[in-house]
Amino acid sequence: MTVEVERKFVCDAEIMEKLQDIGAKCIGQRQFRDQYFDSPDFILTLKDFWLRCREGLWELKCPAVSGAAPDNDTESLCTQYREITSLPLIQSEVSRIIREHTAEGSESNSSPREQIDKVAENEDTEICSADDTKWLNVLNLVCFAEFKTERCSYMLEREAGAVRVDLDQADFGYCVGEIEVLVPEGGDMSAALQRITGIAAELGEVNLLPLHFAKTSVTLV
């Protein structure tokens, strides 16, 4: 499994020219529709888990666990996520998160826990179809954000390794760039952060964004 290390920035009118000037190669353009799901009280997102269905394909972005607190501004401002794309594994992980949250809460209402335990018991059989969304109903998950995005992707080859840059234009008017490096789980995160910082420096005066300025977060503001 890989960890996605990324840093977001504001897209200005000159960003494509800047990317070309530093040797970035366009590797494609595409449009997609995203739907994000959570419980009505946002159990997942408040724990920094992001459950997404993109054009029928499910993905759960999980915060990469680090044993130490960030020791510099770069590390604290870059996001690090593990990505789960197997639907049975997604259902199992989401079920676990909600069960643990419920166990931490009030003991007065056992019905939600009973439903969640039922899902956990059957997750390997009856709820694993990508076309069958009844598992969402059982776990009380609803769509809280839905939007289309036009993406233009670039790749930069550097001695330390490749770095990807995505430019996203959402249909609600928000435009954001993302500098991304994929690292094997347990790999050298510091080196990935240095590569991201290096590309940001090459791009010059780009406005790096705080962590909460992802497209999904902006829809909630």
C-alpha cells in the first residue's frame, strides 16, 4: 500500500506557463464526478477519513499514522494519506471506525451498534457489490458533497524521483493545485516532503494553502 503525500496551492493564471518553464510534461486531462459520504454527524471526516465514490469506484483516504509529531512547518502543512480501494476493505474499515466511535459514545441507544455489527459480520458476502449501496444505508452514511472536476495533470522528473502536479477546476468555481508524491508505506517521508518543497520553490510565488482548503472542505464552508 502507498501513502499519498501532497501539498495544495492556489492556481493563478500563469500556473501552466510556470509548469512548462520548469520542465513539466502534461500527461493528460480528464473530467470526473466525486461523491463524498459520511454519517450525519461526520464521524469519518472529523477523524480525517474521506470516503469517496468517483465515477462508480470507491476509495477511502485514511490518515497515515506517524509515531512522532511534525517537527517543521513543511511536514505539518503537507497531508499524508493511505488509500484503500478494495470495497470489502473499505467497508470493513468504515465499519470499524463507526463501531469504535459508537463504543466511545452513549450506551443508551444500542440499535446503531447492532446494525453496525450486522454489517461487520456480513461484509465478506452480501454487501460487497459495488452496485449495491445498502451497506451505506445500514451504516447510516449519506452523501454530503457532490461535484464535478476538470483535471489537468503534469509530471516532473527530478533526480530524486518523479513529482506529479494536478490542477483541478471544480464546477462550483474553486481552482486548486496539488503537488503529490507517492511513497511506499513505511518509506522515506522526509525525502518526499523535500521533493514537494523543491517543486514549490521552483514554481516561485505560488500561494500554498492550509490543510483544510481541499475541494471537499471548501464545499462545507
